[in-house]
Amino acid sequence: RTLHEVLFFPSEVACVEHIFTPTSAHPCFCSLPHGVETSFTRLLRRILSASSSLDLCIFAFSNMDLSRAVLTLHSRGVTIRVLTDKDYAAITGSQIGVLRKAGICVRCDMGSVYMHHKFAVVDGRLLVTGSLNWTLTAVQSNMENILVTEEPELVQPFIKEFHRLWVRNDPA
Amino acid sequence: RTLHEVLFFPSEVACVEHIFTPTSAHPCFCSLPHGVETSFTRLLRRILSASSSLDLCIFAFSNMDLSRAVLTLHSRGVTIRVLTDKDYAAITGSQIGVLRKAGICVRCDMGSVYMHHKFAVVDGRLLVTGSLNWTLTAVQSNMENILVTEEPELVQPFIKEFHRLWVRNDPA
Ligand SMILES: [Zn+2]
Ligand SMILES: [Zn+2]
């Protein structure tokens, strides 16, 4: 059975600490609601499910929780490649510099047009795509969608396009 | 067999006249390349395949060819509902006023946040979604994606979300 899931935003605002520290013996004491499954917790779980690779092609990346998810995967030894838009990468709050400093491989599309994609491929198998940029406004305010699928006819073209854009933006 | 298709942009620029007038006896004499199938002609064909209904939920709609496609469907008696973002609808070049004047049912999301979706549901059966706004820049310049699928597990949630947003933005 092929996995499919659709998530809509804005997401309810809820604590996501348990997603990063599921085995913690201490409860979280922050002021947000706890124990709530939301569109955003589901998105984080899909990203964190990566065990070998994460290919991310994203126009805007400023969301701290998604940045934490990518850094967590990196610390687990997951191979991460991030392709982003050069204009947005330079904006205050962009997480691209943080990822680079952590040693994650980032390439900026240097063309004069927008690299407007917002997709990720997890383990070369699971596609996560939609209208949602990886920003706080997109997650908590805007009306947005994310589509998750393992259907090879949908996943494979995105893998191929990622490869094409990745090679084309080789800074070397 | 379930239909799936992925289109990437920017699209090659080519004449789309034959898509609107397939039975014309006269060849087109415009200066664009002819007889070329592109991501954009495929997108237009998917939209024009509607025989009973088109539900469109789109942040930005200024593309003249896509506007012509929607007007063509309207003239064929296809039931069209357009939900759009109030801020973008007021921008110069927006096709929303043109659609309204033609008698197409349009609702603007009046919330203070962005209605950032870019999806269409054709005949309650085919989902067309992605990063692509219905603008000329998105089609001809940006790096963008469109995903087309008939998979019910993906289509049904979008139908449900369209209904929810449509009812919520009833001006009456
Ligand atoms: Zn907490
Ligand atoms: Zn022509």
C-alpha cells in the first residue's frame, strides 16, 4: 500500500519538544499546549523519518523547528543537500547560514529568477511538496498545503529535477 | 491505472493557440515556435479537460492564457468556482476582475493572512497543485513544479479543504 498524506495549514500552535526528545524523562514546562498532534507535528515527523538522505529544495527557510529537524538529521549522519534561492538565503532570519556553519552542504541557485520550489525528498523514496515555505508565517498563519506521497511516478520526477538543479548550481 | 504527472517550469515559450482552436483551418502566424508540447501546454490541457466543474484556489492569477482557459470552460457551461487572495486580486494585471465580469463565481479570502494555495480540482476527480502561481513570471521564468494526480487519497482532502474555505468566505 502506497503512503499518501495531505496536510493543511495554518497549523494549530502546539509544543513540538516531544518530537525532538521523545525519550526525555522530564515533561516540558513551556506555555504551549502539549500532546497535540497538528499538521506541523506531522510535517516534522515526516522530515525526521529520514534515515539515509534528505534532499531539500526550498525558496524560503527561516523556521527554527524545521531547522532543528534538519540539524538533528545531520547529527545522526543523514546525508543532507539543501538547494535554495540566493535572494532569500541572505534575508535576516534565514536558517541557511546556520545549516552551512553546521557543515551541511548548501547550494544557492544563482539565476536571476526565483527558485520557487518547496519540496523535500526523504530517503529517495518519500516526496514532501506543496505551497508551504519553511517559515513561521507559512506554518502558523497562511493557508497552505503539503502533500506527502511515496508514489514512484510522482517521486521520481522530483528526484530527477533535484539532481538537475543540484548539478547546475555546482559552485566548483 | 491512476493518472499521475509532474510538470516543471520555467516552460519553453511556444504558441498555445492550437490548444484553444484545435479545429481551426488556418495556421497561426505569430512569431512563437509552433507544434511544441511544453509544461505549459500540458497544464493548459489538464485545465481544459474539465467537462463539469473546475474549483480553483489560487493566490495569484494574472496569466492571460490560463484566464482564457477558464473563460473557455465557462462558455462551455462548466461550473467554475474561484477562491483567491483579496490582496493579490486587487493588483494590476490580475485576471480576477475579468473572470467576475464574465459571470464566473469568485470569492476572495478576506482574512489578514495569505491564502497561499495554488491548486485546482477538475471534475471533482483530478488534482492540479504545486508551487506555481498562475502568473506569466511563474510559467516563463521561475523554477516551479506542478503535480497532477487522480489518486483519491490525495484529491479528496483538497476537495474537502476547498469546500471548507468556500463556505467560510461566503460574502452573503
Ligand atoms: Zn512544551
Ligand atoms: Zn502562434
